[in-house]
Amino acid sequence: MKAVITVLGKDTVGILAKISAKCAENRINVTDVNQTILDDIFAMLMLVDMAEATIKLADFAAALKAEGERMGLVVYVISQEVFDTMHHV
């Protein structure tokens, strides 16, 4: 299964590294990343492959949300299937 991670917040050093580290800790492979900084706002989308994950999607989403809150960020994780359905016209 694939999932989409969205990260938004004030730009600081190490955001990509910390989110990627959480993926690696749980054997979640990052397959694509797109990030930008608008003024001082950091925005990132990650596509990850959870085929070998050692954690359930809901638990991973909660862990990343908590990590984001510690960093002053908003972090969402949803399955790619749900993401695609939400954005299907």
C-alpha cells in the first residue's frame, strides 16, 4: 500500500530529515518527495510505500502527527487510495 504524507509549518532545519527518519524506523520507503518554501512556510508532500512497514497506517499517522506537533508542524498521513478518491473529479 502507498500513502501520502503532507507537512506544513514554519520552516526550520531538519524537517525532511526527521520525517524521513520516522519512515525509516518503520521500514516505510519514501518513493517521491516534493517540497517548497514560500516566504517562511515549509510545505512538503511525500509518497511512501508501506509494503514492508512494521506499523499500521493509522498508528503511523498518529505517530507522525505527534512528531509534527512537537516540531510545530501540521502532518497528515492518508492512504493513496483515499487521497485519489478525494481528488477524483
